Amino acid sequence: MTQLILFDTFNGLIVGAFYALMALGLSLIMNLSGVINFAHGGFLAIGGYLAFTLMPFVGFWGGLVLAPILTAAIGLVVERFLIRPLYGRDPLYSLLLTFGLAYIFEDGTRYIWGAQSLPYQIPTVLSSPLSSQFFFLTGYRLFMVVLVAVAVGALFFILKYTRLGVRIRAGTLDLETVSVLGVNVRILRNLNFGLGIYLAGLAGVLAAGMLGLQPTVGSSLIMPSFVAIIVGGLGSLPGTLLGGLLIGVASGLTTVFFPSATEAVMYIMMGLVLLVRPRGLLGEEGRF
Amino acid sequence: METLNRQTANIIVWLLLLAMPFWIKALGGYTELCTQVLVYALAAMALNFLLGFTGVLSFGHAAYFGLGAYGVAMTIKYLVASTPLALLVGIVVGTIAAAIIGWLIVNLRGVYFAMVTIAFGQVFYFITFRWNNVTGGDDGLTGWSRVPIDLGFTRIDILHNPTAFYYVVLAIFAVAVGIMAFLLRSPFGRTLLAIRENERRARFLGIPVERHIWLSFLISCLFVSLAGGLYALLNNFVDPRALRWDMSGNFVIIAVLGGMRSFWGPMIGAAIFVVLQDYVSSMTENWMSFLGLFFVLIVLFFPRGVLGILRRKSLS
């Protein structure tokens, strides 16, 4: 029993790390541009499929490096030509646009790569269990957790210490002043969008190794990411991270005791948070 | 002059709707298609009560649509074989859920409100999806059908006569739309418009903004669950897709396409949407890509909708 609980907690942590990686990208984009990127899951799927396609040429490690960068490049183009015209309009329109993009991405991946699930080969170094007692602790799972931790660490480093990061944070608080101070806000929003999509692409490559590849992989991960943002608190990136891990572990633990409520539990958490603390766990008072 | 125009427009709309089963066949359609237009129109107009006239962005209305649909289907299948009672149960279920969720989210605004409604929309999807033995899970709820309505002096066979069913739906639609129009003209409706235009000013005038938004959400969800109930009756079937997020998106795009600042806008949007869906799905398997492209194009080039553009033309 202990082992089962341990197994599901760890599983939940991994799933939560996914949610967090997705949700951090969503949060970045929403905080600076006020856009709910519904196509985020679609970008995730593209990241995974690109890695799959690149694998024969550059191997697993090359795919891990290249696929998220290519996905981010697609993100930059999408932002430039489709989303930029919508800034300053009712958020309804950007939401509808990304909604449409989500459809196109999902159907597009199905068209190009087929509807059936594709296996994603991971190096044998990573696929064997680390010890026989903790059979669930394969190298890949551990590797994923470490990689997510590194990515999140790098993101927070960028935001805290680089010029781009400082501008993003400042723009989140007061975009107009940042613009008046001579920062090109268009480029800032563009790069910020690309950064968010990079995280989605990275999550996509990791998800491919863990869950296999299906066209619907994105739409199944996006809803929990919304919940993670709401639980953690809109406007707070540490909150988003915490929210993602929390709902991941919570649904992992629910799998042990009451498997059919695995999805329901995160919505119950969301309801409770909204009831007790509407701004979310680490959200700032009065921002929304 | 303006009121005269509006009256003429109303008369034309109702005449077209009354005669629809006759002229649609000339255009290559069929009666069920007309009923579908009415159902989608009712759902989108109900959503627009909130979206266009209160200025609150809900992206989770499929949840209440689906609850209405499941309420109707499960009542007929498990409880009592009566169409009016089933519709009543569907409405009550949807509205109660909306009352609770609305109460939780009414303090949120803008993007945050939209995101929470999206997330909450999925709760009921997972419940119906997981609760196999009662809801039929992914396969949907079958083994039931709409029941002829017994009025005492006569019997309307809505099961075997699609035209009769169309007129029953039209009658319900007329009552629902009439109530919404009446509400929008009342002081309550004017207050909603005031909130949409300037929430802060409305608040300073002493209007309890949260209570008004909550009521508007409730009314909107009430009529959406009615539409959901009719949708279940129309198909004699319901599955979890009726309450998934893409259905919510469809309602919003219908409202935007027709013009969300006008009362009849969503109706026009619904007609275009349903006919396109029927036509394109029969032509290609990639309906999803087409729909996505449709979303993108409307947002980029057509954000005011059909009636918005017509109105602007007539002004200039």
C-alpha cells in the first residue's frame, strides 16, 4: 500500500510537472498580453511530433534541443501575423482565434502524422528502472523531473536577471510605462510569446516520451493547466508552478483511493480556492 | 422610423421562421435542419444575453447546455415518459448548477472570468464521461426517444412527425426569445447595458453589480439548458460532446458571427453555422480544420458580425 501511494504520488508529481510547464507558458503570455492562448495544447502536440520526425536524423537528444526551438519559431510567426492585430481589442477575439488555431493544429497533426498513437523511442539509458524495489522510478521519469526543474529554474533566472526578463516583468505590471521608456513593446510581446511556446514545445517532447504521441495530447493537457493557473493565482508564476504540482499530486493520490474521481478532484480544488481565496493561492490582491 | 424598421424586421423574421419547413426543401435542406437552427439560435441568443448585453465573457456555456440535455434524456429514460416534464427537469438541473457556479465566479472579471468558466465547463464533461453506468459514458445515452405531447384534447406526435416537432420547438423558442426581449427592455435589462458600458459608474450609482451579473448569468444559463434539452429531444440521443469545450466555442462564434450587439444576430449566425456544418461535414472529413479556419477568418476580418456590418452600412 505504501508503495502504491508512493508510486501514485510520484506519478502525480510528474504529471503535475507537465501541467506546471504548460501553465507557466500560458501564464507568461496571459500576464503580458492578456491573451488566453487556447492553442497552447496544439503547440505542445507540434513539439512532440516535430521531435518524432527529427529523431531519425538527430537522435533523441537532438530532438530534445531542436523541437522546442522550432515550435517556438512557429509561435513567433503566429504571434506576429495572427495575434498582434488583436491586441487592444476585447479579449474575446484573441480567445476565439486561438480556439480556432487549436482546432487547426489538432486536425493538422492528425492529417500529417495520422490519428493512431505513435511510439516515441527513448534511449535505453533512460528507460530502465533504477532499482527493483521502486520499479516505477525509471530513469526517464527521474530525468523528466530534473529537466522540468532545470527549465523552470532557467525561466525564473531569465525573468529575474536578464534584460528581457526584467522588461517582461515590468511590462506585466505596466506596459504603457515600459513602452514610454523606449522599449519596443511589439518585439517584447513577440519574444515573450515565443518563450511561452518554447515551454509548451519542451513539454511536448517530454510528454511524447511518457504518453506516446496522439493528436489529442494537447487538448487533454490544456484544461488542467487552466486549473493550475487559477489555483495558483493569476499573475503569479510561482503560484502557477505550485498550482500545477498541487493538482498533479492531488489527482495522483486520488487515483489510489477513488480512481473515477481523478479529474474531478482538481475541479473541486479549484472550487474551494475560488470560494476561500478568489485570487488564488499566491495571487496578488485586486489584480483581477 | 427606427421602431418601424424594427417592427418590420421582427415580422419578417417570424414569417421566415414560420414558413421555414416549406422553403428549406426548395434550397435542398430538410426539416430537422430547421429545428437544429432553432436550437443553436436559442443557445447562442441565451449566451448573448450575457455576452452581448451584459458584457461578460463566458466560455463554458456548453456545460449548462449539456446538463439540460442530460436532464431531459435521463428523465425520459429513468423516471417518467413525458416531454414537458423532462424539459422542466433539464432546465432546473442546468439552472441550479449555474446558480452555484455563478455564485463562485461572479466577483471575477474579464480574462479571469473567461478562464474560470472554461475550466468549470469541463467538470460536467468528466462526470458524464466517467459515470458510465448511468450516463452511458463516451458512447452517450441511448435507448430513449422523445414522447408525443398529450394536451388532453389532442395529441401532438412529435416523435414521428418532424414538422410537428419543428413547430413545437418554434413555439418554445418564441416564448423564450420573447421573455429575453422583454427582460432586456425592462429596467433590469437597461441596468445590464449600463454595467456593460461602464461597470464602475454603474457601481457608483448604487447598482449591485455582482447581483445583476449573477442574475444575468442565471437567466442566460436557464435558456441555454432549455436549448440543450431541445437538442437532446431533436437527436433522441445525447453524448458528452454536448457539454465539451468545443460546443462552448461554437456558441460564442455563432454569436460573434451574427453580431453580438444585436438581438437577432446570433440567430443569423446559427443559420449560417448549421448550414455550413451540414454541408461541409458531408464534403470532407476535415470539418475541424475548416471550423478552425472559420474562427480565424471571422476574428480577423469579420469581428462585428453580419448584423454589425449591415448596421454600420446603413448608418454611413
